[in-house]
Amino acid sequence: MKPIKEQRSSYDHILKYTGLLGGIQGLGIAVSLVRNKLVAVLLGPEGMGLISLFNSTIKLISDSTNLGISVSSVRNLSEAYEKGDEDKLRRQVLVARSWGLLTALAGVLIFMLAGPLLNKGTFSWGDHTMHYILLSPVVGMMAITGVEMAILKSTGKLGSLAMISIYNMIASLVISIPLFYLYGMSGIVPSIVLFTFVQMITTLAYSYRLFPLKFSFRRDILGEGLGMVWLGIAFVAAGIFGSGADFIIRSYLNNVASLEMVGFYNTGYMITMVYGGMVFTAMESDFFPRLSAVNSDVTACNQTVNRQIEVSLLLVSPMLVALIVGLPILIPLLFSGRFLPVVPLVQLMVLALYFRAVKLPISYLTLAKGDSRSFLLLEAVYSIMIVPAVIVAFNTWGLIGTGVAIVGAGLLDAVIIFVYCSLRYRYRVTREVVSYLLAQIPIGIVAYIMTLLLDGIAYWLVGVLLTMVSTVFTFIILKQKTSLWNKLTQRFHQKKE
């Protein structure tokens, strides 16, 4: 068993960087609060729905053409960095960048050629082919940015990643709002292109300080990346399943219901998966490289996964309870009063984030071990489940039915991933994880039930009480597990002296 000091150090690291990157996302929420409020006022649900359709299409093409290099390269880069092999690390950077540039060029070309087909499959009104052609450079820029981000993650440059996130948040506000104000919905396409360009340039500015720009298309360089590409292809296939499922759902709502309904659905998805999931940002930026570095050690893998689940679950739970309770106020603030019909949907969808906090760290085992088939299988199973579930539930219960489908599919997916990884990788959950689940999830469920039964002062009193209970539980456990609280109190006393 590792010494207590070493265990604390591990928990301290997870909490520190989960808190840092989650905090950056919190800042992003503050910026997004202003941005989305203005966008909702300027464009309304229809404009939000159009942005959603463009972005989901871009993601579909990007996931289909980038060969997953931004994810699969992390495994090789992290192993080289962990061993301190400078020459191997530089060579892996060269391999990743060379493949990344090839996928960027291919992505732009494919998007341009697919414009007419995408227009027919997405819209039942108007001709948006030219919009898709103008958006094609976005796919290439995203591929380049993804590789450079992978380099920064694998070499532990989390401070640089944090600064990049801050700059991008500011850019999203400065670029989009003036365009929407001046040109309305006509400003959507240029805002997406300009923001993606700024995002790419900002990332390159940090990455190239570490490794000067260099590409090579020699056969030995490209051949060395084939293992990474095969893993990436599985990631691409999984991305196609995921983006395709999202694309089908949004297109279905657009054709069967309305663009406004797509806007409502996108609002719920944005709040739960983007805002509510801000703690999970640390998964890919910090956790995945650490897990990749110990991928051959079963005990170390289990310990790394379980500790990440513990910290993520403890940090996110009070936020989820507060989100469920505060949505009647937050929705008009984040968007506008026209979006109030989405409140019951989002309050239900938030429950799915409890399952996400558990399943995400476990699911990264497939990528860390380079098991492309297992990764693809698990992703495909979820995508195959969610589409018919949302369609049937929407036809049965309307908008709230999509929330029922997402929560149900999330729970079933978490169970499938746990069972599969237990059998294949000998993953074992700890008693601590189980106890934290049994403590925090019932609080969230009670909070949701409370939104159905109470109103007025009773609603807010019970809601605040539940949020406090979840927060106190998290504080007590983290104080026991980490030394960060002691460090903070020591600094406070030193300042007083």
C-alpha cells in the first residue's frame, strides 16, 4: 500500500487540476452567460437552432475526417514524455503533426464536396449549400488545433491550456456579438469561421514555443503513425456514431417539430453537457495522459480511475443540485424568457451527469490501453440506444420525453461500461466510490422530485437545504482526502502574522 503522504499527493493533484480546469470552465460560463443572453435576444430560438444545426454538421464531418489523431496521439506522446525520452517525444510530435495536416486538408475537401448532400439532409427549407462550403475551412482548422492541444496535454502544459481557454472565451464574445448585432442570422457563418481561426492561432502560439513547426511526409514518418491512426480510426467511427446520432436527433426535431424545438433541445443539451459538465474538462486534459502513462499496470490503472471518479463526483454533485434548483432563475438569465419551456427538460437531464461522472473515467481505459475495438463497441452501443429512445420518448411525452430518454440511456450506458471494463481489464470499483454514489445521487433525485411537488418559499428552502447537505458532504470528504485545506489555512495564518 502507498504511504498516506503519497496518496494525499495523488488526490491533491487531481483536485488541483480538476479545480483549475473546472474553474476555467466556470469563467467560461460567466462569459457564456453574457454571450448566450445576447445571442438569445438577438437571434431567438430560431437562431440558436440554426447555430446548433451548423455546429452539429461541422462536428459530424470533423469526427469523420480527422482520424481521431487529437486523441490517439496522446497515448504515444504521454508515454514518451513520462519516460523523459526527448528524441522520441519530438519524433512523436512530428508524426502527429504530419498526420494532422493531412487530415485537415482532406476534411476541408470532403466538407466542400458534401455541401449539397448535407443541405438536403439537414434542412427542409431554403438552400444552405453555400453556407456549408464557406464553413469547410473550419474542419481543417479544428484538425490542426486538435493535434496541438494533444501535444500540450501530453506534456503537462495545463497552465497553457487554461490560458488558451480564457482567450477563446473572450474571443467568442468579441467576435460573435457584433456580427449578430449587425447582420442577425447572416452573421452566424462568419462568426463560426472567425472564432475557429482565432482558436487555432492561439493554440499554435503556445504549442510552437515547445516544438518548432515541422512536418514530414516521408514514408517512415507516416508509417510510424499507423498504430496511432488505427486507434484513431476507431475513434473516428465512434465519433461518427456519436455525431451521427446527434445529427439525426436534431434533424428529426427540425423536420417533425420545428427549428424552435431544436433550439430548446440544444439549450438543454448545452446547459447539462457543457455547463453542468465543466468538471469533466479535466478528464481529457489531465486524467487521460496520466492514465495512458500507466496503461500496462492494472493496479495503477484502477487506482487512477477510482480516484478520478471520487474527486469528479464529489465536486460535481453540489453543482448539480444547485443547478436543478436554480434553473427557473438561470434560464432567463442565460438566455431569455422565451426559453422557459425548457426548464422541466433540463432539470431532468441534469440527473444524467451523475452517471457521466462515473462512466467517463472508466471508459477512458479503452483508449489508454489502445483497445480500439472495445472503444468503438461501447460508443456504438450508446449511439444506437439514444436515437430510437429520444424519438420514441419525444413522440410519447414531447420535449420532456427527450430528457427521460437521455437519463435512461445514460444509466444503462454506465452499467454496460462498468461490466465490460470489469471483465476485460479487471477494473474494480472501490468502496469509497460506491459510498459516495449512494450518498450523492439520492440527494439529486430528491431535488428533482422537489421541483415537481413544491413551489414558492417551500421550493427554495428545501432546494437550498439539499444543496448545503451535498456541499458539506463533499467538503468533509475532500478535507480528509487531501492536504490542500491545510495548505490554505497555513497561508491564511501566515498572512495574519
